Amino acid sequence: MRELKYRQETLTSWRGIKDTLPEHDVRSGSWVFRGVANPDYYLWTSFERALLSAAQVQEPCFDARHTRLREILKGDRPFEFKAYDGTPQKRTVFELEMGLERAFLRKLQSVCPGMRVPQDRLEIQSLMQHYGAPTSLLDWSYSCWVALFMAIEAGGVQQRCAVWALNIDWLRTQVDRLLHSTEVALDDLDRNLQKEKAFENTFRRMGCPTSFVMPVNPYYLNPRLGAQQGLFLCSGNLTIPLEDNLAKVQDYDRCSAKNNLVLYTIDLTVAEKKTTVGELFRMNMYPVALYPDIQGFAKSMWTLLFFPRLVAPPDSKY
């Protein structure tokens, strides 16, 4: 059973999208957005998806998968999974998270000579997320158009995709209320968690974790974070899913929780999707701009197929 409280709307045309998503900019509070390929997807981090894969969870129903994820994360006890060679393994989720960071840092310079070495855990995870490694951070954007492009791109040939909208001013207010009675203190002078042990003291209190989520960003933004106007949600309790952490925050204001988290199902015909992609192109929303590297340039070739006239063969008069 999904604990998250949210309001749902369905948008079926570019006109409906254009008239609805930007409205958040004139509402109270600061809103952030996340595009997903399927409106039924849970707000799972890549780390949580990797754990489901490592534990060989195969339930087709998303509710069943989320129940299994809760079982995997439950408490801080070690859980078992099978490696690719079939060998049983045991790790706590804290050990796995730190182990991935260690493996990434150790090989970073050999894979990318000259790259700046991240200085703190938030910056490490941000860079890992940038290149597709599993982390406990969840990508969001200050731009509804970036999120919409990500949703359509991830959805591929599917007719439906979705965009989440979250009021982070409301979220911060509820988290302040929640943490007021705990030993966790968010340092306003260290908003990017650069101080020694700041990340651990706020988000990774293994003995007595507090369930909450907060928007975070490292001090040094990598190119994709800047291009995508990105930020992350990070959970305070790694032993339950990030979505359940967010649901715990909502408990402090159940009356308005639904109004501060909205799921927009984007249900477009082929013609409307082509129109929408074209309009996003005019806003500079395409892979080359959002992924400023060779990978983004290569990914843009997929989107070009929406516009065959732009794909001219060699020696073409066009």
C-alpha cells in the first residue's frame, strides 16, 4: 500500500501542459520537478533499484516490489543477496553505500585522469549520479520543462509518462518541525554539507536515524547539474525507502500534503508528442544541451528521428 499523499492530474495536449506546469512558478513556495517514464513508478533512488536487482526481485507489480524493498532495507541488519557468480553475500545498506563511494573514488583518476577529486560525500554522490552509478540521491529540477523532456525521453514509445511537482518550501517547513524535537540539526551556514562529517551527522545517523527528506546540492556543481537546473532529494533514514521518508514528513501536515505534491500524467497521442518535443526543442530542451558531453550529443540522435527532415543524407541539397 502506497503511503505517499499526492494529487493527480492528467494532461493530454501541449496546450494543457503549457497552461498547467508553469503555473507552479506563480504559486506560493518554490517548486521542483521530476520526470519519470511511467506514472505508476515509485520514487525509488538508483541505489534502491540496484538493491532490488541485486536481491533478484522479480515481482511485476510495483506495490509488491516496494514491499520487498522495505523488507530488504528493514533495520540496519545485514541482508543476503547473490553475486553474479551465485555466491551468497551479506552487507548492511550503510556498508553498501559507502563501499560504492570507495570503489568510485579509488578508480576515478585511472578512468578520468585530471578530473577534480570530490572533497565530501555529497559531492562524491553527486558525481556518481552524474555518470549513472547507483546512489541514494533522487534527481529533481527547478525547471518543469527539463522534467517534461526527461519524462518523454525516458518514456520512449510509450504513450504515457509523468512529471512530479513538489513544493520544497513546504517540505523544508515540515522538516524543521520534525527535526525540532530531535538531535539532528541542519546548519544554515553549511547548506552544501562541506564541513567534516556534516553529511553523516545529518543524513546517516546509523544508530538512531530520523526519517525525513531534504533538497540538497553540493557546493561544486558538475556540468549536468548546471545545465539541468538540478538538485537532489536525500533521505535521513536509509533503512526505509526514500518515498517512505517523504511520507513521514507529510504526516506533519496531512491537511495540505496533497496540495504540495502533484503527479501529472502526460498522456499524449503521437501527433501531440511530436508537437511537444518540437516546442521543447525551441526552448533548448534536448540532449546536447542537457547532457553537455559526447554522451548527450550521441543521445540527441534518437530525438532527431522525430523530425526526419533534419536527418539529411550525405551530399543532400538540404
